[in-house]
Amino acid sequence: MGKFFAVTIIVIAILSAIPIVRHTWWMAPDISTHGAPIDEQMSETMAEAGISFLASQILLAVFMGGLMVGRTPEYLKQRLHARHMKLVGLYILALPIAVLVGTAVAMAMPG
């Protein structure tokens, strides 16, 4: 069951990264001379976010799969300790927290 869970997380992470790698997300048409550089920056940001998302999901899957099987989780012959999982958990929670704080600030602004 643990290996199935780990494989499921990895498959979901890879499938969610495909639109980012293939650049198939929707972009509005350029309406100014700055449109092309903005689109390029958006493309680079999406690629970097996709790579870091995929890496964190793979580490999470390896850790959870290892715990469910009943052995110490390893990735590339390196043991994953509690410190590593705390960093992965912090990374996974950082984006939702940043979005919620940004939304709260934006809603608190007058106008």
C-alpha cells in the first residue's frame, strides 16, 4: 500500500507538471510593447515553480512511501530525516500562506 501511495503521488505530480513543461497555459494577447518580456518572465516563473513543485512532491512521496512500508525513507541512497521533511512541509505550506496573506492585504486596502 505504501509503494502504491508513493507512486500515485509521483504520477499526480508529473501529470500536473506537463502543462508547465509544454507551455500550454493560456496567455492574453500582448497589448503593449512590454508584453513579450512579461510573457517570457511568466514562462520562466512557471517553469521554476513546476520544477520545485515536482521535486517537493517526489520527496514527500518517497518519505510517505518509506514510512508506510515500515523502513527509513531514502532518496538517492541518502536517508531522509525529520529536518528534510520539515523543510518540504514548510515549502508546501509557504505558497498557500503567501496567497492568503496577499489576499487579506489586498482586501484590507481601501478602493
